[in-house]
Amino acid sequence: MHMMGRPLSIKVYNPANGEVIASVPFMGEKETKDAISSAYDAFRDWSKLTAFDRSSRLHKWYNLLIEHKEELAQLITLEQGKPLNEAIGEVVYGASFIEFYAEEAKRVNGDILPSPMPDRRLFVLKQPVGVVGAITPWNFPLAMITRKVGPALACGCTVVIKPSELTPFSALAAAELAIQSGIPPGVLNVVMGDAPKIGNSLLESRQVRKITFTGSTAVGKKLMAGAAETVKKVSLELGGNAPFIIFDDADLEVAVKASLASKFLYTGQACICTNRLLVQEGIYDKFMNAFSNAVKSLKVGDGFSEGVAQGPLINEAAIHKVESLVQDAISKGAKVVVGGKRHSLGLTFYEPTIISDVKNEMLIARQEIFGPVAPVIRFKTEEEAIQIANDTDAGLAAYLFTNNIQRSWRVSEALEYGIVGVNEGLHAYEVAPFGGFKQSGLGREGSKYGLDDFLEIKCICMGNMG
């Protein structure tokens, strides 16, 4: 049903079977402006609460998220498709940010500065920036919300969330639990529907003082440009092109196990998932044999089925992109070792895939795949591996495997990435800063540093104090 050319609702689909789960309201400019006004009004009281009061409510929200983790995980699997055990992991991971920032709320400390004048006293206060517009993706529909909302609310900000229209139910469920925890109406608002109009409304509003976004680099650039008109703070967590470097002296078993997780968890639909496997020539054959056997053992299916390791891609556009990148690589001389086509289950299921003889100039090594395809590049020297790894505009996550402590340090320092794993294939924790170099974004989420972009720094000078 439509009204004046605009749909009244959006259908949300289960990617595992193509069936409609339910519909949500299709919102646009008016609803977004209403949400902004609600957040702006709520900011006055929320920002004046003590840090201890905000902390208490965040702790209650955390407890509710954990209490309902099974139901929340089922919702994630239903609308996003990831295996249920991964969805449970997402809920626990997402909740950890609320718990962490419940405590960090009490550590937003200022400073007393030494004054150059004997009758002056200098103080630094940190105050909440105001209303925050948070635009979140579909691949982690709950955790990407809590990672943004946790620090915002801890600092005293209020938030308007725009979740992906593909996965809105996780956002709505999280917001409902926030209300139940005692977070006042207006502090957390959810709008979904017309993405361009919602985004433009957030950008144009002078009441919105910060935009935080996780998504593609192309959209991030547009948001950054749009935010310039009202000089908003912007934090961006954008695309990646993660190299996974395996040196000859790596522990083969550890490297295979980690590469399997780093590439195929979440069906490869994560910005820190491995995008390119760089394998040194001395270990190449052994690794490829072991890795191929491991990939062949992965079970593909509906995320609710027992033992499933890989679910569907999110939609038809996603699987078309994967197919296009694979075909481009094959046309340029790459070879399919495992998989390489749609799974017999149909819909948006794709076989876990390994491609060898990949060159770093191929599109599959230049673009973020966001799917279950592992392109493998052979290299000779440490210097060559670093050069290949850094030859990209992205700089989010990188991984290296070696038993040489000097090499691990040298390569870690040389990699132009915000997150580096040494003998570790994936790492993202609430206590650690998450963010990238180059065109992978601005700012950091998680850790104590995740508070910075939600705060303004004010200097107060008191005179005549002699």
C-alpha cells in the first residue's frame, strides 16, 4: 500500500528462505524531524543526570540484553541469516559495550591546568556533544547499535538511530529493552525507511551535532561532505580489505584454523573479515592442502539448522557482487580450488570458495568481497608481503602469522591498518579501540577512546583568584 507515491511499510525478508517475516513503517523526513526534536528535548534532562544515574540505567539495559539473548539471537538469525550460535555471540558482544560504557560513564574526567598567571585558575570540562545521528548496517544489526549508543548515552548524549531497512527488528528490540531499563523516552529513537531522506534530515538539522556511521566507504564520503554544512562531528567505520599474511615459519594448524574463522565466519560479511590471503611460497602448498580440506568441511544452510557454519548472503545484490568478482578473477587467470558457484540450496546461498593464482591487481583483491570467497596470493619475501598488503585505499584490519617475534613486531608496525592481529584471525573487543586508517574511516569505537567523539572540551578560566 502506498500514500502519495510513498509506501506505508517495508517488508522484511528472511534471507534463508525468501519469506516475508513482517513489515515495518516506512519513515521519511517528517518522522526523522520528529525523532530529532524528541532527542533534542530529552537531551536537556538526560545530560543533567549524574554519571552514576546514567551508569545504573545502562547496567539495567545490559542485564536485560543478556536475559533475552536467546530471543534476540533468534531475531538476528531470522532477519540477517547468520547461524544461531554466531547470533548469540553477537548479542553477548553487543551487550558488552553497554556494560563497559556503564562504567566508563563515571570516568569522563576533566583537568585542572597549571595557570601561567598567579590570579587565574584553569579548568577543563568534558560535556556531551548533544543529539547524535547513528546510521547502522545489516551485518551486525544489534552490536553495531550498542557500540555506538553505549558511549553516546554514557556521555549524556541522546540518539536517533537509523538501522538498515534489511534488519530493523534487532534495533527495535534493543530500543524496547532500553526503555524497560529506565532510559527515558526521547533518549533513544529509531527511524527506518527512506534512507536518503532520513540521512539528509540528520545531516541538515542544526540540532544534530554528531553523525556516527558504519557502512560503505562511498556512503561515508557522502555523509562526511553533507556534515560539513553544519560542521558536525563525524565518525566513520567504513570498508576494509583485510590481508591475512602467512609466513613460512607460521604454525600451520593455527594459521588454517584462524584463516577459516577470519574468512568464513558471518559468511564473510564483516568489514574485518579476511579479504586476501597472502601465503609465503615455502608453506604455500601445505597450507593450500590443509585449508582446502577445512573449507570443504563447512556446512552451509539455514542458520537455525544444527551444525551450520555458513548461512546465506543477505540478498540478491550481495550474491551478484560475489559472482561478478569471482568471474572477473577467473577471466584474468585465477583458478577455483574449492566452490566457485551458488550453492545447491539456491536463493542467496554461495559455496565456501577458495581461488588461487590471484594477483593483487584483480578486482577481487581490490574490492571488499563481503562474501565466502578466499582469494589466495603467493609471495616470496617479507617486504613483498608488506607492499601487497598496503597496496589498497583501505586500512581497517590486517592479520599476520609467524613464530618470529622480531618479524611480528616489524610487520605490525609497517602495516597501514588500525587493527592488527598477530597469530590471531579476528579480534574486536569492547575494551579495545576499533577503527581504520586511510579510507576505512575516522575515529574509534570501543575502549575509552570511543568516548572522545561524543564529548566537547570546554576550558574555563576563573580570574581574580589571587
